[in-house]
Amino acid sequence: GNSVTQMEGPVTLSEEAFLTINCTYTATGYPSLFWYVQYPGEGLQLLLKATKADDKGSNKGFEATYRKETTSFHLEKGSVQVSDSAVYFCALRVVLVDTNAGKSTFGDGTTLTVKP
Amino acid sequence: DTEVTQTPKHLVMGMTNKKSLKCEQHMGHRAMYWYKQKAKKPPELMFVYSYEKLSINESVPSRFSPECPNSSLLNLHLHALQPEDSALYLCASSPLFRFGGTDTQYFGPGTRLTVL
């Protein structure tokens, strides 16, 4: 079956530090890959996505590149802010051929805390 | 507009009550989903609707009853819940897959349910 493995947290960084959250996946076929962010008490917000190998997703200074050879989709940001403190979920998505709906598989989430 | 709305934001109910959660999207998406999320865990898929028909039920107990009255609305009817059902209930929607496209999933803010 499909699975997503994320770097274990929690991760604590100082403001302006470099962020990497590792994500690797196992899937049959050609999944799309996503990063979602969840702030306390809120739902999941789409952060960025990539639909095929070598695609780079980017948003709000965050980046991730779809690496098929290493089955990875690591999240990076050059300079984190206190407002980036949240839980980050890596996910893969495949199509269910009988319905054309998609099915997501999520990693366990990584809690990021950024201190001033 | 990539908004999925959910009401109510918070719900407290007793084990003998009947209540409903509501979800709405106006993005023209024909796939809608219910997830359950416990604290510090990833979302767990409960139900998938495709073209307003139930296509996936992830072995959810019958005390949870989904309904999709039209392509914009999704309800989750609750009856005789247990305290362990307390969680954040997330609704999501996505386009149906087209070859070469992507079916990005968008989440609502969730309903925080407490069962006493």
C-alpha cells in the first residue's frame, strides 16, 4: 500500500534559521505530492504541491521538489518566522480509477516551533 | 475562491443526542470528503462522495451517517456517539481527476466535536 514517512518532531528553530522537514513516500503508480500546514485550532491549508517528477512546488518562501529517484519531497524554507510555527503534513494523492476521486495518504505530521 | 466552509465551528453533544455537521463549497468540485482528526494525528478518511454518490466508506460505524444533497453540500449526521468520537471533523473537496490534471484537495476549518 501507499505510505508517507515524515521527519519526527517536534522541531524547534530560532527565527531566520533554515528549515528542512524530510518526507519520503512509497506508492504504486504516479502520485501527486502535497504539503499542508495546520495552525492551532484550524483546518489543513494547502501549502504547495507537485504533480510529477522534478516539479518544484513553492509558496510563501517554502519549496519542495518531487524527487522520483529518492521518492522524496522534502520541505525547505530559507528563513523561518515565528508565524511559521504550526504542524506540517506531507501527503501523497492517487486517483481511484473507479470513481475518479482521489485518495490521500498523510504522514504523521511534524510540529515546528520558531522562537524569536 | 478556494474556500470550504463548515458549521458549526464547535459542537458539544451528549451520547443520546442527534446533531448534524454541514459543509459547503462553491468551487464546482464533484468529489467531497469527510475526515476525522484526533489531536496530534493526521486526518483519517471516513467517507468519499463522487458525483453526489457515496463511493468510499472506510468502515465507519453506523452512528455516523453522511449525506450529499447536492454538488455543493455535504452533511454528516451524528447519533448515539461515544466519548471516543470527540475529535476535529474536517470536510474537504476536490475536482475529479482528468488525465494530465491534478485533483488538489481543499480542506475546511473543521468542526470541533466534544461528546459528553
